[in-house]
Amino acid sequence: LRSCSPGRARRTNASRRACLITRFGDIYDHRRLDAETFLKTYISDMEMVHRIIYIAAVESFHAAKTAYRQFKLRVTETLSLGHTGPESLEDTVLNYIVDHEDLYDVQASVNEVIRSMNINPKISFPSEIDFIVISTLIRELCRVAFSMQTLVPPLDIAFGIDGELFSETKYHRSFDSDFTAALVAYHVWPALMENDIVIVKGEAVTKK
């Protein structure tokens, strides 16, 4: 294992956080719209298109967080065998993960996301194609979600359910929303959170 400078991950935390927030925004602005455009060639129902992309984002964060926990456990077990300091074992593990994020098996997470989407009762896809067609979006989401777990504190997405009370602090309303409606019909994009505080608003559709 190559050595890491003590506390490097924590010293770069602020800059990495800013970069990851920007990347999350770029995915929303570009990758999401690319996926939306592609899906519309197969699916005429825009609500279904939006639901597919939102669930892809939710499942990507779930898969990446699970992969991070497993990766961190393996690194901790390995480094603890010869750890002597001067930094804490926790910092040593974090430094190592930040320096070796390329070891994250993102394709395994992409496969897990697609498996989860295939059995999700809220979304469906024409039988002749597969959710793998939006794997570029899923891969980018998994990568950024994995990296967000290396931050102190980590960033995560908000939990959202159909029918929840619309929150102005958490979401923007989509242009086709009923702006007088108080409840979320469905979500388009998740909000980004840090310790239960909204960092980047998501997007939701409200209807009566």
C-alpha cells in the first residue's frame, strides 16, 4: 500500500465537497437531460420517463453507499494489521480510500442498480430494450455518490415519497406542476442533503 500524508482527506474536504456538488449539478443539467431525451424515443409517457430517471438516481446512491461501506470495511481490516500512526486508523482509512477511488467497482454498482430497477413496481420499460440504455447516467451517479461518502460529513440525497407535502426549501416545482397543489405527485430529481440540511434543491411535480 502506498503511503498517504496524514489527514490529507480532511484537509482537502472542502475543495472535494465543492467539486462533488458541482458534479451533481452537472449530472442534473446534462446527463439527466440526455437520458430523458433518449427515453422519450421509447416512452411517450413523460411521467414514466421522469420516474425512471428519479429511481435511477435513488438506486445509484443506495448501491454506491453499500459499495462504500463494504470497501471501507475491507480497507479497515487490511490497514489495521500494521497501523501504528501518527494519524488515527479512521483517518488512514479515509486517506487511502480518497487516494484509491479508482478501485471502486462501479460496474458492479451499475449492474445492481439495473437489477433493482427491473423489479421496481413503479416503473416499466418496453420489453425490447433494457434499463442499461441509461447506464451512462447511472455510472456517473454511482461515482459521485461513492465519492460523496468520503466527505466529512458525507452528502446524501433526500428521502422522497409520492404524496408527501411539497417543501419549498427542498424542491423546485416542475414547469408542468399545478402551482396551487400542496402535495408531490412524483419526483423528478432528488435534493442533495448534508446532515439533514438541503444543499441543492431537487425537482418535483405537484398536482391536486
